[in-house]
Amino acid sequence: MAAGWVAALKLVPWGDVIEATPQILQAAKKLLGTTRKGNAEAAAGALEGAGGEPAIPVALQLEHLRERVVMLEQEQQESAVLIQSLAEQNAQVVQAVEVLRQRQQRLTVAVGVLAVGCAGLLVWVLRP
């Protein structure tokens, strides 16, 4: 059973996976960084207005909210690109496993035929 997994791993285009890894890692770090930055800014904005009166005018708050929406949309697009990249890699792995499954079935049939042939040959050689 372990040999099947080893063969499956050999079919994966590791060069492509390794080549894409830095981009995926960079996108993930950027996404995490912008999310943390946005959360910190939102928390700071909430603390500024905690004194009962708005610390900044409503127009500025509205502009800040618009900027935040734009930033969230950009983060969502980056997430979608990252998810698409991971989905494509997952599809490559699934295709490789399917090819291996088909090859394993053919190999099982070939081994069965060889076993029957060897048994027949052994009976033919050992008969008196």
C-alpha cells in the first residue's frame, strides 16, 4: 500500500508545486498581514470614539468606512486567487491519483494473469 502512495507522489509535478509555493506563501502572509492591520485599525477607531462624542466628524468616518470596504474587497479578491491556486494544485494531485489508480488496476490484472500462467506452467512441468 505504501508503494502506491510513493508512486502517486512521483506523478505530482513537484517542480510546478515548488515553483508556485513562494507565491502562495507570500499571498497568504500578505493576506494575514492586511487582515491583522485592518483589525488593529478598526480597534483603534472604536477606541477613539469611546468618549461619548464622535472623535472624528461623520464625513471622515464615512470616508474611513469606504476605504475599509475597498480594502476588504481587495483582501477578498486576494483570498479568491489563493484559493483558486490551491484548488488547481489539488486538482493536479487528484488527477495524479486517478492515473495511479488506473495503473494499479492494470497491474493487478497483469499479476493475476502471470500468476495463473505460472501456476499452469508449474503444473505442466511437474506432471509425470
